[in-house]
Amino acid sequence: MKDVNKKTGLARAKDIYDHRNKRARELKAEGKKIVGYFCCFPPVEIMTALDFLPIRLLGDMDEPITVADGYLPTVMCIFYRSTFDLGMKGRFNFIDGFIGSHACDAAERTSYIWSNYIKTPCNFFLDLPHVDKGEAVNYFKVQLNYLKETLEGLAGKKLGIEPLKEAISLHNKQRKLVRELYYLRKPDPPLINGSEVLQVIISIMMIPVEEGNELLQEVIDEVKTRRDIPDKKIGRLLIWGSLIDNIKFTDLIESSGLNIIVEDTATGTRPFWHDIEETEDPLVGVARHYLQEVKCPRTFAETDTSYREDLENRYSYLKDFAKYWKINGVFGNIIRNCDIHGYEVPAVKDYLESLGLPVLIIEQDYSTASLEPLRTRFQAFSETIG
Amino acid sequence: MKTENKKIKKKSGKTLQTAREAGYFAKKMLKNALQAQEEGRPIGWSMVTWWQGELIARAIGVELVFPENYGAFCAATGGAEKHLEISDSEGYPTTLCGYSRNSIGYAKLLSDNNFVPYEGAPGGGLAKPKFFLAAGVACDARYKWFQALKRYFTEAPVWTIDLPMPGTKEFFMKGNKELSLKYIVNHLKDYVAFLENLLGTKLDYDRLDENVDQAFKTLALAHEVDVLRRAVPSPMVGADFWSIMIPHLYLPDDPESYEFYEKVYAEVKQRVDNKIGAIPNEKYRLMFAELPPWHSLGFFGELAERFGMAIVIESWNYHAILPIPEEEFEGVTDPLEKVAMLTYYKWTEYNKVAVEYDVDPGFFMAAYFQFAKDYKTDGLLAHPLMSCRPATYTLLHTKNTLENKLKVPGVVIDGDIIDLRVFNEKEAFSKMEAFVETMDHYREERKKAGIAW
């Protein structure tokens, strides 16, 4: 019998977002093993294929950083300081495995330090080349194989090719559904606002892929037929840069005369924009995907002969985004001390401004307590678009 | 205990004559590049890639300069501020690496001046590059920075040399070392092809082999100097090291570097043999971690004078590689493979120590455990850097674990490599004064715990 009290669609996404570890804890109680991972690069397909629940380890903009002060210097990325702080406070004390990654300096060093202080039955550091050509893919595939072997140890079973292929298929389906959700933001006003999308994206990173796909389908069906669509605003905004994982931030932006339309971030398009190619050896496709198709400036793109060509090589996908979604302004979000995005600022501005797009760059402190002063900057930006 | 220098020079804190002469190498690199520009020879702006990229570039005839080293040079000579302001006005965040901000500002000026170094540029300035040699090892700035510089040198390509950086446990997984070396060698082959294509000339592998052998020889001698430094009292201090590191870090394949290290070795050995300390009345033996405040090096001289503190060993990553066992080279004839081994072994050389003490990472951290024992240290002076942040990410962790596992305490003095406003000398001295008591306390703790020094 259908549970009439069970939340569905956007309401369910909000519930999962608000209690983001709840489902993982429930499943843990039922005997499922949970694996927490850093950033977009540890392949969730391998975790899913071994019957683990992969969950993305995120920080908390509402939680003051206190314990981490004794371990990580204040000059480092505040997001990773926050994530580590939560780890030390026991927020993730239900995970059975920790997968760190060499996504950026902060992720890398925090991964090492995490494994010293926050003990789990299994941990692995996934090294990731900075270049994506030639032998790099093979090297990365070797590292993925070590990850697989480590997780097999935790699972107590070997991972066969077919279960991995099935998991790839399930996650590819999720990617397709996320893209479908994003396409619903093409109308003006969009059919779904930025905070709602963020709630959905965070949610699917915290629940089994099958449940995530079900949730996505519910949300898509609901949004397609909804009547209470977001208000039309002056700005149709592309967000580029460091991740956003708290709707207080997106609410603030969207209450300042801007509709968030697309997010090129680690909690936006980056993990979902390309499918994993089906290859005979599935790890080949997985390696290529994470190294070559997850668009993050942490992976070095070979430079071409001129600066303009270099920009085109690195950012042409942003032009495609802007064109498809009829973007008229870009917010470059930099979590303070994020070098990966910080070095990109003048170049990405050069590129986007050459397309006629105004760009607002803000370095912020990954704290909801310091958000409000940003409101006037977003309001002023929306006026420049108008 | 005898002392050679009754009064420490407050300006630099250097105590070795050879350290005072080492500035020759920094000037030589800048001068050679300017000369190469005049002669139409190719110039590369290079990161320290821990030798792999530099050895190959020089063997094919590229003159290299190091914007990192230039950053320190500008900071020490008061020329950095102007460059930093320009970087800020270009829109780069002020939180980025200070060296990179310095070179971004300089690059903008060079580009605006038709690629002729501006009048009064520190050291005559850096000559225009034909290409950039970036590095994937150590920190993100090492490739993001050069990628950013392309904005000012539109035709100069950027090549990023990568290096595997596995965790300690992962390093020891079966086959990982061999596969990593294979990756590096193939990656270096791609780099050689890039250089050959860019420069229209072929790499002379015999020359590379000679240069690699020379580099190993220089680095082995530089390591011998490190070994001499274990003596009590310490025959040289950190301020000496920061000068003498230039030849082995940047120019190990230059025979002049080897000749220089012969002189360094002789000078240090003479002190050791005669029990001459670098500072008068050495009372506390300190490790120093990360880069020093170049603009305030006199601070260390003051520490010696006021408290008898000697920096007896410092930041692992700038030191020569530990000797690689000869049997590891059995059957290795390809100079690219030797290069790969050199860099990979450097970055994994303390992984065994990391296992011994159950700490991670092996690089940036585990070396201090070995240093503490080998150099009989009383404490760690940790210097987190606002503008070289990734190098400081593991400092608190290192400090905590050294205290817990070896009863060697640490003190944190905030500072910077470029921006002198971050360094509060008065506050720093207060902290160091208090740290004396802490070190005394931990000496007793070590005794109680049966730790040897």
C-alpha cells in the first residue's frame, strides 16, 4: 500500500537536504556499509557496484569551525576546514570507508590528515594526475584498480565486470536525469529555482543511486507540471567556480534580482555533464571520464598556440551553456583560499566578457554568518544587467 | 664550546663564508638568461620540478630562470611590493602565492614594455620566456600560476610535468612504485617530444646522461653537508642553508655547483672537526618548517643572540635527496629513467618513516620525525605562510604529532615569504621567549619517556 505520508519530489529533496545523513544512517542500521568521499573524483560507480552507499562529504556553512583550528591552519580552504571540522565533531561517524582524493591541494592534504585522526575501517587516498593526456589515463586507471582492491577488502568480495557495468549504467542514468532537470531551467522564468536544484543535487549525493534516480524523476515530473514557478528576474545567472552547498546562499542570490540558471561547480554540472563511455574494460571508461570530462580547473588543459585559443580550449563549454540557457550574467564564486579557481579569475573574466557577459567575482568565507553583506553586491550586479 | 662568529650579522644571519658567496648562482641564472635573450637562445621560465624537467630542458639547450627564486630575490631586495600591487590590480586574489603574484606583476610590466625588462627591475629582471615549465608536484600554484601567465605571453606554451603523489599506504601497494616510474618515464618522453618540436632540435641523450650524473654527484655532496649538520654544536644554521640550497635545487647539473659544494663541505667539516658552533652558546636546537620570511632573515640571528637557538635543519622539500641504494640502478641505462627515479624517490623517500610513526603524508611531514632524531632537536619552529599556503597545510599536524610521539614541541610564528606586513617581529619574539620554557619542559618529558636526546 502506498504510504500517503511519504514525501515525494521537491518536498522529499528538501527533507533529504535538511537531514542529509539521515538516509545513510538508516541504511547503516540495516547493515549497509557507507563510504564517504571528497569532491567529484572518486568514482561512485565502484562504490555502488560493491553495494556501498557512497556519500559526498561536505562542509556546513552554518557551523562555526572550532575543532579544526587545532589541525588545519586558518589560511587554507575554508570548505575543507569545515568538512574536517565536522568529521572531528563526529558528523560522519557512521561511515565505514573514507576515500580522499587529489582534487586540489586542500582536498589532498585534508585527506591525509583526516586518515590520521578520523579512523574508519577502510580508507584510501586516490591520486589523480594533473594532466589528462598520454600515460596519465593509464596511471589513473592503475590507481582506480587499487581503490577497487581496497574497497573489495571492505566489502569482503571481488568486484566483477558486470556489476561495475551495471553501476555505470545506473549512474549514467542519473547524469541524464540531472541534465534533464537542468534543461527545465531554459524557459524564462525557469521552471525550478536554484535553491530547489541545489537541494536535489545534494540529496542525490546522499542516497543510493536507485533512490536518487527515482527522486530525480519525481522532481522532473513535478516541475514540468507545476504552477508555482519561480518569479521572472532581471538576471539569468551562470554560477562558475567553487561549490555552493547551502541554500541560504542561493536564496540570497535569488532574492537579489537574479534567477540561477546553471551552475558550473562541483555541486552543479561538473559531476553530471558527461556520461561514462561504455568500454570493454569498464575501468578504462571510468578513468577517462573522471580525468578528462569532469570540468574542473584542477586538471591542466594543454595550452594551444595563443591566449585566445587557450581560453577557447578551456572555457568554450561555458559559451555553450550561456547560449543554450540564454545567460546574461555570470557570478564567479571563489571560496576564500581556493587557488584552483583563484588563478582562473582574470582569464575566465576575459573570456566571458569577450562574449558580452558581465561577470561578478566574489571571494567569500563559506559561512552563512558572513553572507548578508554580499546582498548589496548581488543587487548592484542585477542592476547592471538590467 | 668555541664560536667562530662573536657577533651574528643581523642582516642575514649567515655564518658561513660560502653562504655569503652563494648569491652568485641566483645572479648567474638571471644573467645567463638575459645573455641568452641577446643571443637568441631559448629561455624557459621554470618551476622547481625537483629536477626532472630542468635537467632535460638544460640538456636540450634551454636557459632556465625560476620565478619562484626571483620572488624571493625581489622580496629580499625590496622590489616585490610594486609587482604585488600590479597583480592585485589585474584581478588576481591577494590570497594567491606571493611568488606568483610577484611574477604576475613583473610579467605585466615586461609585456607592457615590449618584453624588455623595465629599468631598475631587481637583478636586471627575467628575460622573456619561450615556454613555461610548470609542475604538478607539491602545490596547485605550480601549474595554475604559469597557466595564468599565458595571459601576458600569448605565444609561449605551458608544459606541466606531473608527478605521482600517492598516499603512504598506497605507495606500498604492490606494483605501484614500478607503475608510477613507468608513468613518469612515458610522461617525460612526451615532454622531450614537446621540447624537440618547440625548439626544432633533438635532445642529445649523451649530454643528458652526463648532466644527470653530474646532478646526482652534486646532490650526494649536498646530502653529505646535511649529514655533517647533525653535529653538536650545529656547524651551520638555517640562514646559511637558504643561501647554499640555490645551486643544488636549481643547478645540480652545473659543474660549478659541485665545486661550490666542495667548498661548503670543507668549511662545514672544518667546523665539525673543531667543534665550532655556527652560533655562540647553542642552547636549543630547532627544526624550521617551511620557507623563511626573506625580508626579515635577521630574526634568526636575533633568536641565536637572545636565546641561543640554532636552526639546525629545515624544510625537507628543499634539501638534496637521500642517497638511492646502488642496487636500485641495476640495469638502468636510460637517462630518462634515472631522472624519473631521482624525482620520484625524492618525493617518497620518507614513506618508510611515515609507516614507522603511523603518520601521513610521507612528504612534507614524516621527514621531521627523522630530523628530530638525527639532529637531536628540541623543537619545531613552524612558519605558516599566508601566501604559500599549501606548504603550510600540514604544519599544525606535524607539530601535534611530533609533540605526541617524540615529545618534541612546536611553536607557530605566522609570517610570509613576500608580504612583510604579516610578520609581527615583536609578537614573534614573545612567543619564542615563552617557547624556551616549553622546550625545557619537553626535555624532561623526553628523558622520562626514555627518548635518546
